[in-house]
Amino acid sequence: MNQEQAASRKGARLGPALRKGLPWMVTAGVFVYVFHRVPVDKVLDAALHVNLRIFLPVLLASLSFAFFWEVLVYTLLFRWFGTRVTYREMMPVRGAVFLLILLNFFVGQGGMALLMNRWKKLSVSRATSVILFSMFNDYYLILAFCLAGAFHPPEWHLLCFFRADEEGDLARFVLISWLFFTAHIAFYRLYLPRAGGMDRIKKNEILSAFREAPTTLYFKLGMVKSVGFIVGIVAYYYAFFAVGLHVPFLHLLVMLPMVWLIGSIPITVMGLGTVQAAMIWLVARFAQGSGGPDEINAAVVALSLLWSLGYNLGRFAIGAVCVSRLPKNIWKPKAGT
């Protein structure tokens, strides 16, 4: 019995340690794959020769715009769902979430819900519903960019749907996802209001934003968010010149949002490794430069690593400043505790 208890306690301690260590192990494994494809010495050489006079201004401009535009997006989003909030009030709250996003994208979204609960007295479920609506919109906005450019890049178009290769998998993924979006709208806007029963769905607060949002709100939010997406793609377009590469803008318009989607999957630390692997698969093959394929791949990996490092450092700085400026009532304990 004592041995069983000891083993149980050891397993209980091992579980959290494994969960914490797993993202680091996956990150290391993905980098082994990346550097198997691209020699490390060439990546270092490309990083050392980056043109900082191009790279730093583009990075800082992109980071600054992304922060201020995200504040606007979340201000409008919570207003549309009935929460009174100003742009100035939202700024430190959204900025503070940047610190949590560095740990994990989904932890950051949960932190946003908790801050809105403590600040505006929204229930955690209601705040989570609004944020899930935003994340759902992000996902389909990425697919919209892919769909909008699907007939332009020479190596990927919707007719790839019938091919048994990577391009075919991508085409099927995009089209099937949009069929799901159509079914989602039909369910919440047409079927659910007329359906008898289904009380659990009708009363579930986490689904409240999806029940309340008119179809036009999906597209209105998407149009606002698309400005940030386009600016991010333009920034990357010019950042490639810092490592001596040119990538056609239409290719970036389709492929870069897919890279961001892959990077947001919470299997590696801060998206490191997955972003670089996705850049090799989706972007490097379209890059044009003076070197051979190895040099081009190395320059793409070097740029994405430097961009990730600079972006995360910038987010940390913004988050550190914003945490100190959060509304004081967020830190006050709830009555009765």
C-alpha cells in the first residue's frame, strides 16, 4: 500500500513537470527538423548580415501599429456586446495581456477574460464568450485571405482540391472550413431560434456571443481586423528586403496568415520552431534572392527568428508598462473574500 501511495505521489509530481516541459521538448524537436533542412551556420550568417536600417524601423512600426490597432479592435468588440469601455481604458488592459500571450496564446486569451471580469464585472463566461467570438473571427479571417488569393499564386489554387499532395490538403482544409462556417451561421441564425428544446445551448453563457451576434457583425469585425492583418503582411514584405530577399506580395497575402495560424497552435514555446518550419514550407519556396535554395531558406529562417525575438521583446516591454497602469479596482479582492 505504501509503495502504491509513493508511486501515486511520484506520478502526481511528474504530471505537472511533464506538462511544463513538453512544449520545450516539442520546440527542441521542431528546431532539430528545421536545422536538418537548413544548416545552422548559414542561418547565423544570414542573421549577422541583416540590414538593421531596414529591419528595425519596419519591426518597430509594425509592433506599434499592431498594439494600437488591437486596442481599437477590443474596444469596439466589447462595445458591440454591450460593455461600456473607452479606447483609453482598454489600452493598459490589452497591453497587460501581451505578457500572458508570451507564455501561451490561449493563456493570454483567458487572462483577458479574467481582467474583464475583475475590471468591468462581466462574468468570466460572458467575457470568454466575447473572446471566443473574436478568435473564431480571426480563424476565418485567415481563411478569407487564403480564399481571396487562391486563384493568383501559380502553385496553389482551389482546383488543387482534387490533388493528393500538400497543396491539395491546403485547398481541402480551406473549403471544408468555409462549409463549416456556413453551417455555423445557419445553425445560430436560422435553426436555433426556431428549434424546440436545446435549452442547454440557448442558456449557455459561453455561447451567448454567438447567439446574439447578427451575421453582419462577423463581417464588420472581420473588416476591422483585416486592416491589422494587411499591415502585418506589408511589414513582412518590406522586412524581407533586410535579408536580401523579395517575396511577391500576393504570395504573402495567402501564405503568411497560414504561418500565423500554425504559430498560434500551443505546442511550442511562443510559437518558436513551428513558425520557422511553416515559413520554410509556405513562404521560402516563393522567395527570390541572389543565393541558392539553401541560402534563401537560411535567410527566411533567420528573418523569422529575428522577427519573433524582436516582437516578443517589444510585447514584453509594452506589457510591463501596461501592467503598472491597470485600473486599481482590478487588484481589489471581491467582496466577501
